[in-house]
Amino acid sequence: MNSPSKLQRWERGAEWPLAGVAVAFLTTYSVEVLAQPRGLTSRLLDWIMYALYIAFVIDYIARLALADHRVVWFFRNLLDLGPLRILRLIVLVGVLQRAFGDAFRGRVVVNTASSAVLLVYAASLAVLQAERGDPHANIRNFGDAVWWSITTITTVGYGDFFPITPMGRVVAVLLMVGGISLIGMITATVATWIVQRVSDVDSAQQAATAAQIDQLHDEMMQLTQIVAAGDGRTGGF
């Protein structure tokens, strides 16, 4: 069994601390968008956000430095460089999934519920922040933003609410991709479970067949010994 690499050890060690940072990030971001504080409170929240960003930057630099193939790792993790705040919450999904273990139903429930809720909530905050400064935008409050996010992630798309700003449309694209990825994740989990169950059944059947063959072999040996013993007694008369 191969020992974990330095990158894997770092990721495991930083997993829960980063989850805590992500929760703090989501809380601070929610207050900024929904409460719209002014003055000293607004500046304080900005400094908190900067500090949380620094934590993510340190994690990114550490993972890049520890990666075996840095160029490949860099291109595979380009989204980690993005300024969009919704991307910072992805770490929570993986942590919640591993916290529930490898049980199939646990994986499906956690993956589906946590991913959907985080995507909808974060996208609603992001699109509301991007849109409400434009006088021509029709997404003006958090309720409209949540409704738009739900119809978008489920690919319904009624068209009653839609982003018009460049940043709002970027959030929309990310949410569409996230919705498709969520469906693919569930499908892959179910398919993996089915393959595993079929493999377990095949292994059980093979084990049972081998045991039956061994039992039959033993019975044939016993019959052979009985017949040989009978022939010996017959030959003595």
C-alpha cells in the first residue's frame, strides 16, 4: 500500500480548518449582502473577508508547492484562483460527505442535499449582489434571487427572473454547470453502488461454488475410501 503524498497529507490536515473558514466566509458574506451594513461595520466585515481570503490563498500556494506535477495541478485547479465567492464554499461538500462515511445512502443524501443547498444559497447571494445595483435588473431581493437559483439549477428556467449584469451572468453559468455536475455526481454514485453490489454478489456466489466443489471432492474421497475398503474385504474370502 502506497503511503500518502505530502499533498494528500496537507489536504487531509487542512480539510476541517478550511471547512470552518468556509462557514465563516459564508456567514460574513451573508451579512454583507443581506444586511448591507454601513460605516465601521462594513469596513470590519471587509477586513474579515480579506483575512478569510488569505487562508484560502495560503492553502492554494501550499497545495501548488506540494504537488508532484505543478503545471498539471495548476490547470486542473484554475477555479481555485477565481474571485467569485461561491467557489469558496465547495470545500464544505467534500467534508460533509466524508463525515458521513462510505454508506451509499449517506453519500447520496449528503451529496445531494449539501451541494444543492450550498449552490442555491451562495448563487442567490452572488447574483443579488451583482444585480441590485443595476436599475434595469429584475432580481431586486433575496426571495427573487432564491427563486431564480432554484429554477436555474433544476434546468426549469421560467425566464421570469434573469441576470443582466456581466457578473450576474457569470454566476448563472457557474450555477448551470453546478446543476449538471450535481446530476452527474448522483448518477455516478448510484452506478458505482450498483457495480459494487453486483461484484459482491458475484464474489459470494464464487465463494459458495468453491465451497460446494470442496465438499463434493471430500464426499467423493470418502466414497472412494469406502469402496476400496469393501474391495479389500471381498478379496480376503
